[in-house]
Amino acid sequence: MNKIALMIWLLCGVSLAMAQSPADFFNRAANEYIYKNEKIALNTLDAGLAKYPGDKNLQNLKDKINKEKQQQDQKNKQQQEEQNKKEQQEKKEQQEQQQKEKQQQEQSQKAENDKKSDEKDQGQQPEPEDTDEQGKEIDQPPQSRGEKLEDMNLTEEKARMILEAMKNNEIQYIQQNRRKATKKPDSDKPDW
């Protein structure tokens, strides 16, 4: 890389030494600028301005190159800022998505744990839903309560109402059992 820069510098030096008039400096600098060699063009203009400090064409070209360089730098800076904002937005969206997925996993895990604890409280073993021909369980992903309700065509509200009605019936049954007479019925009177 250094060798290439040295060769370019030497070529510029040779071409500058050959340039005699301000028009020669201007033409060489303009050609370098056209071929996107801004540094070499600016070096040529600096050499020309050193030799001809009052030349307006050389100064105007140098000002134009510097102005466009500043505009390009500003444009690059804006593009970089926009890219950074876009990356930050994407990162934020990705974090939010990961957080949602984590919450969903926690909820499904909690629902599964609740189901297991309910089954333990009732002293029941979970019955395998699907078995193969030999009676072995087929591995299936656990369903959430919402999915099970959906399979039974029930909304969560209807399921709660049914559970509440069952609870009330059970309480009523227990209360009726308590009310039965603890005394022996009088044999003289009818049972009804």
C-alpha cells in the first residue's frame, strides 16, 4: 500500500514539475477529480496555488472540491446515523419479540404446573390421551388450557360458569347430607 502511494506521489511530483502554467495545473487537477482521485487533485491544486497564488480558477476548483467533499462527508455521516438508528430499532424489536416469547413460555409452563398440581391435589394420575397399538403413550406437545377449551368449543367464561355451577352443586350436596337427621326416625310416624 505504501509503495502504491509513493508511486502516485512521485507521478504527481513529476507531473507537477512538468506543469508550467496555471491552466496546466487546473487541467491536471480537473482530470484527477473527474477520475475520483480527490487527494491527488487537491495536491495538484496546492502545488499550482503555491506557484501561482493569485489564480482564481485554481482557487475556485479547490473550493468546489472541498465543498463537495464536506457535503459527501455530511451525507455519509447522516447515512451512518440512519443505519445506526435502524439497527437499534431492529435490536429493540428483537428484544421485545424475545421477551414476548419468554412470557408465553412462562405462561404455558405455569399452566402446565397448575394442571399437574391440580391432578396431584385430586389424587389422579394424568391419563394418556393418545396411545399407540401397544398401549404406549405417543409424545405430543402439552396443550394449554386455552387450546383444550378451544378443542371442546368452550370459551374461558363458559368454562368458569360450568365450574362455578359444579362447585355450587357440590356445596348444596354437602349441605343436604349434613341436614339429614341424626336422630332415629320415630317408627310411629311415616318416613316421608
